[in-house]
Amino acid sequence: VDLVIQFHPPRDTDTYVHRSGRTGRAGAKGISVVLFQQNQARDIVRMERSLGHGFKFELLGPPSTEAALEAAAKTSAIACKSVADETAEHFREAAGILLATDDAEDVVARCLAAISRRAVQVESRSLLTGEAGFSTVEMTNSRGRPVSPGDVMFTVSKLSRMSQKEGGDLSFDGDVGKIQTNRETGNAVFDMGVEDAKKLVEFSAEIEAGGAVFSLMKEMEISRGRNFGQTYGRGGRGGRGGRGGRGGRGYGGRGSYGRGGRGRQVYNRNRGNYGGGYRDRNSGGYQNDRFDSRRGDYNGGGGGGYNSGGQRNRNNEW
């Protein structure tokens, strides 16, 4: 067997060894793939420790539709070279007709698509949820500051309003889907509609938006940082701003979720960073009229925020 794919981590290491051992036998090479969700990362770490001998999985994220098509094109090109001459002879007449009517490169590209069974138009899918019609965008900060969900919501919304005010072909809606942050890199990734995501990246390239940089992702990178595979419990209820219950290394420690219950208020009065933001469980996003008690980057505070002087220059608004 050349390839073994396990759709979820096995419950015990012996089962993994038994399944993956069906490939790579008798000196031959093979590949064993284990699919896992974010909350199953601890199972990956558990198997690595159980196997010992320094065994480590190679971590790869899900590819975008575009990356999958590029890989399919390379595979189809390799398959074309393996076709026997006797078999190719039967297709020579049809090939001549195609080449006489269309551009040669375009003909070959369409043939490769047909070989890979990608003849119909494909939709872009989210790298976070797999939902069709979405692209996943990465937001980083050129000034080295970590990006939070609140940063994503505020910056995208601000840029959207600016694009709509200017009008033109780059006007886009600021609707944001799922947001996921990476505590190791300090970056955030989020979903947007395909066209809106493209316009956001192009529109923001000419604006100094508080150091925000956007890019379309071709594949989701998985970093093996110190937090990979760790389990975070909910912790205690916390107080009205005190240290809260310690819980199981969870979100109750240090008062992170304040009063608990009722919408799980986040970043409340304890550290004064985010005002009264809260997470809506249905949408998964962050809702608030404005995080106006920020570091001074985006408001009219000490950092000279976007509303600092009334000038109409786009960069000055930040």
C-alpha cells in the first residue's frame, strides 16, 4: 500500500502503528496521513510521546482550492509522460484539431484539467471551516504587535468604510467570518467572501493602517509551539475583576472572563485593555461599538489615533 489515510487520531498508539504499518513494507516507501482537528492536537502529542525514539509528525495545514489545483496540475503533467506511445497514437488526430483552432498552451492546460477531473469551475473554500465561497486572510502587524480578534474586526471595518466612501472598483463589505489567532506568532487569520478578501488585500496595500498587513492564504500553517497540544479548561468563575478561580489551567485564571455566565464577557474591567467587548456564541465573532480604550493606535488617545486631526488623507486617518 502506497498511502494510508486515517480520518482521526486513533485512541491508542498500537492502533496507529497497526494501521500505518500497512505501508512502507519490505523496504518500500509509503506515506501515512492522520487528519486531526484543532482540539485533537493533544492526541498527536500523546502518540508522539508514546512512540518515543524522537518520533515527530510532519504538521501540514489544509490547502486552499488554488493550492490543490496547482498540485493536481503537476500530477496530471507527470501522468501524461507515462502514457504509452501506442495509446497516444489514438489521440493524435484529435490533438491536431485542437491545436489548429486554439492556443497550444491553453489546449494543454485544459487537457491537464480534464485529466485531473477538474473540468467544472471550482469554488474557493475557507481554510478554517471548509465552507464554500470564502477565502481565508492572514493579518499581521509590521510593528511587531500581536493581533487580536478585536484588531481584525476594527481594522477591516474601518478599511471597508474608507473604501466605500472613496467608491470605485475596490469598494468592499467588511463582513468577517470566523477568526482564529495564533499565540505563538501573534498573527490572526479570518474568513471573508472571496471578492471582498481580494479587494481588502489590494486596498490596504496603499494604506498605513496602524501597521496592519493583509494577505490571502494558500494553506494553513500549523506551528509546533509551546502551546501545541495543550488543553485549556474553562477554569473557575472568576470575580468581578479579581484573580478568579484557578480552575484547570483555563480561562478563569486571572479574571480573564470576569463574571462568567451570560455571554462570557471577555477582557472586562481587570486590565482595562478592551473596554466592554464580548463574544457572541452564535456568530463566533466579537461585537462592540468600538474598542475605544485601546493602546492609542486607533482612537484619539495618546498615540495619535485615526481621528486625530480631521485631515482627509487616508493614511492620516490611522
